[in-house]
Amino acid sequence: EPEVTQTPSHQVTQMGQEVILRCVPISNHLYFYWYRQILGQKVEFLVSFYNNEISEKSEIFDDQFSVERPDGSNFTLKIRSTKLEDSAMYFCASRGNGDYEQYFGPGTRLTVT
Amino acid sequence: KQEVTQIPAALSVPEGENLVLNCSFTDSAIYNLQWFRQDPGKGLTSLLLIQSSQREQTSGRLNASLDKSSGRSTLYIAASQPGDSATYLCAVRPGNDYKLSFGAGTTVTVRA
């Protein structure tokens, strides 16, 4: 069964460093999403992406964040200068055209020290 | 803004007991509602998705009901097993876009 994959599973970085979280959506999907979950808190929507542009973004998704589909298979989330409060689990999701459901990846745990 | 609440926050039951998990949402103009399972430190496993036009969905020992007008959904897990121990999240998709709003989850412990 097709699935969304994410790498790395765990990333440790120092405050102020740039990180890139990678996702490979399901191959024929066209809509892509990032969510995050700070430890002990709700899963929160960050951004949605379609046709090589952002469809919607939350208040959390400020200028420090960017997303890109650099090729036909990857979807990335970049955090330019990480802060301690960026420590969270980041989930990628994708959806096919006409699908009701978003399919989630296993997540990347980001720890900022 | 859609607010999703899950009660109780935690639940501990002996094996074999039926589980009842509640989810409420403030804006009834939803497109669908989804239940997920999350094991500690892990990703989200989709369990059931109910469209706004449906009243319930079933998968094995799981049954989810939806009362859109009152802003409520309930997940029933029959004959619980220790392997059902996890956090269960509900998420609502609004009618006008695709971003999901999640509840904080109910953490279930099934005692052997």
C-alpha cells in the first residue's frame, strides 16, 4: 500500500541553524500539507501546498518557514533559523485529487538545543 | 475558529471493557471528521473517516458516530485489549478548505 515517508525520523540541531525536513508524498497525490505537534500539545496545521504554491498557511508559518517541491517526488519544509520553540514532531500529509482523506507520514522529531 | 475538544483526557480500563471516547467541535459546518491513533512518540494512524452526510462508520471493533448538528462524535472500541493502549485523536475538516483541526486526544490505557 502506498504511504507517505519522511526523513529523517529524528533531527537534532542547534538554535539558529537551518534545517530541512523531507517528505515523499504518495506518488499521484497533488496536495501537500505540513502539521506540527509540540510535545503534549495538539497537532497544528502549518501550511498547504498545491500546484507549486502555498494554498494556505497558519499564523505559525512565518518568514522563518518555507516549503518547496524541488522535484517530482520530494516535498520539503525548511526552517531558516531554528528556535528552541520549534522543537516538535513535524508531520507531512498528502491527498489525491478528489480524495477526502489526507494521508500522514510517520513524522520527524525535531529537537532544537 | 473551529475548536475541537476531547473528553476525557485520559482513560484507564480493564481488558475486555468497552471504550467510549468523545469529541466535540464548535462549528458544525464540517466536511468530515477523522479518528486517529497515535502511539507514544509515533505518527498518526487513521482509524475511521466519517463524511458529514454519514451517521456512523465501522471497522472491526471500532465504531464512530457523528451528530453534526450537535457538534459531537463518539468512538466506541468494543472488547478492549492491551494493544489498544494509545492516544486517540479526532480531527475535523471544515467545509470550505482542507486543513484539519485536531483535538488534544484521549490517552487510553487498557490493563491486562
